[in-house]
Amino acid sequence: MSEKKNLDYYLRLPYRIVLYPAKEGGYVVEIPELPGCLSQGESVEDALEMIEDAKKGWIEIALEDGREIPEPARDPEEYSGKLNIRIPKSLHRILSEKAKEENISLNQYINYQLSRGVGHPTRKSKI
């Protein structure tokens, strides 16, 4: 029996979230598979909370309008989202200190820095 594709179905899908600093301050966050689904926040944590609300609104409107809702491009089983690496203790300390300065978790800070490092676009926000 196939699962009904309703709001709950789409909210459980592992959409990719892209986060980058806004030129005017704070952070912009978007879900590339859902065109136009973006938000922003003063902190990384705020931006990540805001995109969940934006995603819900985007999907609700698409369902009401009968529009096709894209699903994540990759099979979630292909990548676990976990990565274990060894780094020098000095780098671990620096990353931890920077995360504390930003008042976010070390995991969030490393995720943000990795996203920037692979060249996620930093474009002008229309928000």
C-alpha cells in the first residue's frame, strides 16, 4: 500500500538545506529542491528554525494549488549524514572556540563552514 502524499509525507522527506551569510548580516537559508523556499535569521539557529516554517508553508500552498512537489534528488539511504574524521587537536580547539563565539553547536558551525567551503552560492537576498 503506497503512502498518501500529504503535508506530513513531504515534511518527513530529507530535503537539502543550504545556509549562507547575508550581506546585511544574519544568515539566509533555502531548500533548493523547492524553488523560492527560503528564509533568513539573525543566527544560524534562527535561520534553521525559519526554513522549517517556510518549507511547511511552501508545501501547504503547493498542495492547495495542486502543483507538483519535487522530492529530494538523492536516495536518503545513499548518504547517512554522518562523517567521522580525525583532525589536529589545535584545529578542534579553534573550531570549538569559534562555535562558542557564534553561540551555536560545534556540529552546526562545522556544517556551516563546510557548506561555505564547497562553494554554495552567496547571492543577494530578495527578502
